[in-house]
Amino acid sequence: MSELAYYVGERVREEREGADMSQDALSKYTGIHRPNIARIESGKHLPSLFVLERIAVTLGIPVSAFVHGAPTPAIPTKHETA
């Protein structure tokens, strides 16, 4: 998966652990299946904005906390694609 998926997953895990919450508890409060939370936290799945919002609301943080400081992929310029 992408570098962004790993970054977001790491942030989700850090915020969840900082709230002293287990994956099972986060699953219960968000309605997201625990295996999916594990996939997100391991960087194997990049969640949608809707899913990140559910997690953020549960943890009491802004959605931006998951992506602030994330690596920005290089976007090729017009000259590089020609």
C-alpha cells in the first residue's frame, strides 16, 4: 500500500492508544469491524474520509490529525509527463 496509508494507519494507532482504547472498543464505538481497524493501522488499507471521520469523532480529535504532516506524493509536471 502507499506511504500515505502507512502514515495514516500509524496516526490512527497512536491516537487510539493515546486515548487508552483497544481496537475492540474502537470497533464497538465506530461500527467498524475490528479486522478493518487492524488493516488500517497496519497500513494495508487507506480508509475513506467517512471512515476517518467516524474514528476521529470517537476519539474526540479532528480528522486532520490523521493526515497533518503526511508525505505529499510528487505530482509530475506537464514536462515530465510528455
